[in-house]
Amino acid sequence: MQNMPVALVTGANKGIGHEIAKQLAARGYTVLVGARDLARGEDSAKRITGETRAVALDVTNEGSIAAAASRIRREFGRLDVLVNNAGIAKGGAQTAAMLADIAQSGAPSVATLADVRAVFETNVFGVIAVTQAMLPLLREAPAGRIVNVSSRVGSMTTISDPAYPHRGIGGVAYGPSKSALNAVTIAFAQELADTAIKVNAACPGYTATDLNNHSGPRSVVEAAREPVRLALLGPDGPTGTFSNDAGPIPW
């Protein structure tokens, strides 16, 4: 097991994160299933064929992040792949359909600052915190890979296009948090440009998950395709890009 590449997927106890973990395990990785609730993470790990372990990881809690990094160093000594998948669409319980109610609760004129802060705390600050904590472990790998799960509604070019069918659904919290995540992706990619670590952002597409009350038309299998591809990039692969399984997405 120690010779197997190691991948950490945050928010992997369900949905797209679980599928990413599943696909990486099928490709010979030891997969660490990151979950805020360890019991749910363990249940997720049991449902994946291959080498998997649940890791308690709350991306908004510095102590939890530090403990996860210490455990990975102790048990593996390195990290080959980090997939920053954990994300939320609005503050509070993620029960309502995000795309259905964003016009009311997420519209710029009525969105609460508490909701905006909560979304950024997970989708942006959490990614920065986890990446910073895991970077020393990624440097120990022959060729580390960081994949940030973003969204097309974070593309400034796309959302400003009057012809874009989902124009406006990103509100003032979720969409801007993904725009910020894209900027974070570029920043890390530029800092690490002279290393073997590649940093890219992937859009899984509008997928049927708890985030949108399973209203999306894409399956999690389809959604995981691009994040997994970027996680498996060879030495000639790109860094600092934003794409889905159809190709590049404009920033």
C-alpha cells in the first residue's frame, strides 16, 4: 500500500466527491475520503472498491485540517493528489434546490452577508487552508496534482454573455465564490510553476446532487470525468487551466 499513489478528496462522503474517490481508487490510488462527519466518510469508503480510508476533515476548521495533514504524513509520508471538492451553495442547511431559490435567497439585493460569508468560508477560504496544509505533502510526491472543483457560473466571460441560459443563477455568493476559486487556482499554479506540481480547476457541470435537490441532468459519473482527468495528468499536462469534459472554459 505504501507504494501506491495517495489521493485526498474533500467532501467525498457523497455526490461528485464520492464518485471522484471511486474513480481514483479504480485507477490504483489509495484514496482518503475526506468528510466532516467521520462516520459518513467511513460509510462512503466502504462503498468504494479498492484501498480507501476515511479522514475526518472539516475544511472550515483549522484544527481539523492540521490533524488530517498530520495523519497523512504519519501514515503515508506524502500526497500525490489533492482534490478540493467540498463546497456549498448557500449558508445553513443545504436542503433547498439551489437553482430554484437562488433568485429569492441568493439574489444580490437580498442575500444575507451571513450566507455569503458561509459560502466563501467553504468554497474559497477552505480551499486555500487545505491546500496550504497539504502542500508540504504534495512536494514530497514525485509529481503532485491539485484539482479545484469549480463551476461555469464562476466564469466571468460566461455569466456576462446574454445568451448563457443560466445567467444570473450564481447570485452574489455561490457564483462569485467560484470566480474567486478560479483566481486562487491561478495564483497557486503561478507560484508552483517551477515545480512538478500542477494546479487546475474543473467544472463538473450541472449534476444531480444534494446541492441542487438532484435537479441536474448530468450523472456523478459524468461529473467526475474532468476532475479525475486533471488528477491523472502526465508531466506534459497543463497547469493553471479551467475546463470541463468538453474542453477549456474561459475565465
